Amino acid sequence: MTDRVLWVTGGGSGMGRAVALAAARSGRRVAVTGRRAEALDETVAEIAAAGGTALAAAADATDPAALARAHERIVAEFGTVDDLVTAAGSNAPRRRWDDQSMAEFATIVDTNLTSVARAIDLALPGIRAAQGRVVVISSFAGWRFSTKGGVAYSASKTALSSLCATLNEEEGINGVGATHLCPGDVDTPFLSMRPQVPDAAARETMLTPEDIARAVTFVLDGPAHVRIDELVISPTRPAVAR
């Protein structure tokens, strides 16, 4: 059991919510941020019902001032952030060079890459003091080239590898460890952003948010002298042809 403070961005649904629930079960105090206050409140209520401690601090990760205020509230109510998991992400149905919107491109990159760096930058002093862990939930597309994610998504997720690598290179001496976590298809509401939304048969072959939460917990609970630089998780069964 641990009393460490974990900050989860994108904690209102999907992988972020699953991570928050799993972390709370291990005794962590969990702070969740995201754009939808009601969804965050549901995560907190579920944690509280199970006997855990959680805090909702609504903030759009692409809004620097809002994210900074959320971090300030977390520190004021829970204390310094010891560990960070970034799970907020974005994509759009129009994702190819021949149909993408550059406005949507900028939003996707801001959400998937810049906001991750923004959250790390805010929490890093505390993480450094705690010799904590940063888990960046990326994508299989961030590990191996894949066209289906689209131009902006694939580019932003690939860049997360470098973000984690530079963090490890510069902050490893301070005991900080960053993990670039690259899951394959996961059955979450995020699938609604695809040009063709997967059907029930396809979803049955996918990973679950709880699969990712177990992996994140494994990283967070590891010994201080161990760092997992990159972790790729794939579903065993092949996708159902559609």
C-alpha cells in the first residue's frame, strides 16, 4: 500500500478512469483532470465508494492556465504530485492528407503531445523530489508506423517517444523514470472518432481499459531502481475482418 499522490489526466473515462480506479485500490490518493466535470465526478464517486481517496479538478489539457489551476488545486488539497499518468488524447474522423482539417490537426497535436509536456512540466518538481514515475499512455502508432491512426495522431504519438526519452536522459539522475506506454486497439469511447466505428465483434478482440490499468500499476509499483522506458501491449487475437 502507498499514500503517494497520483495525477491522471484524461481521468473521466476509458483508460484514464481505469488507471485511476486501479491506483486508488493500491492506496494512492488520485487526482483526475479532464474536460468533462460530470465524468470526473463519476470517477471520484466510484473510487470513494470503494474506500479510496480521489479529487476531481476539471481542466482542458490544451488550456495552459486551466491546467495550471488544476495542478495548484491538487497540490493545495493533496500535496505535491508524486507520479503522473497522462491519458488524455484526441483524434478526428478526417485524418488523411486528402481530407484532414489543419485546425483539427493543431488540436490533435496540442492534446496528444503539447498538453502531455505541459502536465509533466507542472508536476516535474514534485516528481523529482519523490523520485516518481511518469507514464505516458501513447499508442501502438507511437511505436510502429500505422496509417490507420491518421497524420496528426501518428505524428503526435510518435513524438511522445522522444519526449519520454529526453525526460529519462535528463532526469534519470534524479530518480525520475518515464515510460512510453504503447497499447494496441483498446475498447474505449475513443473508438467513436474513427472513420468507421468498430462493431461489437471487432471490439471483442481488443484490449480493455483494465488491461492498460494493470500495466500502468505494474510500472508505478516497480522498485525505485527499475525504469521501464517503453512498454508495448497488443491483443492476442487478430482483429475480426469487417
